Amino acid sequence: MNIKQSKELLESNGYYVGNLWSVDDVHSRYECTNEVAQEILNKALTNEATMEQVWLLIDIYAKQILTNKMEENKLIAEFMGMEKQRHSDGRYLFTTDIDEIKGVDTRFWEQLYFHVSWDWLMPVVEKIEFEHDCLVIINSPLQVIITNKDIGQRETPLLDEVFEIEVSDRGTKRDCLYKAIVEFIKQYNRTDDER
């Protein structure tokens, strides 16, 4: 197994492999044996200050990213026509029938799963394609295009532009589709506001 395959194996088992340190990093600054370089890395990466800083940043970025996802999910829910109502604690509730097997249920906006579930995303794709006469194309795991069908044959196209969304190599098809949908809805809302 080579290094690339080893990283893929670790990543598929939940490990983050985008920032792995090696003895070469130490050797680039200091002359020492591999054993000493390993000891330096161990002390630098497992000390209490490093660990506290990593956990602090995990908390900061998790809150930031999850808050953004919740706002984007709320945008999608509104686009899908989910009924929005206020709960007594001030949070929004959405009535949804996305999961047709379970029927209609009510969820707080932080319990919307468009960003993590194909089952939640595909009805959005269907609405974009069938109700808004657009085409959603997944070209690769890293590229999704949403465009007007028959773009040249319409006097007033729904979209001002073709959406081509590419994500980094850490993304998945679902991540890319989710981002493309969010961008589509933002453009749709701007176009709708201008009408």
C-alpha cells in the first residue's frame, strides 16, 4: 500500500489527512536522525497548548460552518415551500414531507438535513428541473452545472447565467450539488425580487 492509498484508507475511516506531519518537516529546519525528528513531532503535536488550540479552533469553525449550513438549509426549505412557523421559544419550525415514507413532520430549522442527505436534496433537484425548467448536470464528483433548458430559445431566461460550481478535492458529489442548489436559489430569489 502506498502513501496515497494509506491516506485514502484513513480518510474513509474518519481521519483527517490533509495536514500530516513527517520527519521531513523537521529535517527541513534541523539536522537530526529520524528517531529524534519523531520525538520532536510527538512533543510538538501532543502538548497541552497545541491540543487546547486545536479544540478551540474546532469549536470556532464547527459553530461557523454549522450556522452557515443551517442558514442555507433554511433558504432551501423556504424555496421548497415548507411552511414556516414560530415556536414558543422563538425558533423557526418547518413542516416538511421530504421523507414521504414517514409522511409530514415538523422540524426545527437546525434539524433540516439538505446538506447531508441525498433523500433531502433530490426533491429540490426535481423542483428545479420540473417546476423551473432548468437542467441540473453532475459532471463529476467535483462539478455541478445548473442551467436553463433551451437557453437560447427564451426571451426571458430564469437565470442570468450558467451556474458552474466546483469544490475542492475534499468535497463529494452531494457537497457540490448542495452548493450549486444554494447558489441557484440565491440567483432565483434575486431574479424573483426584480420581477
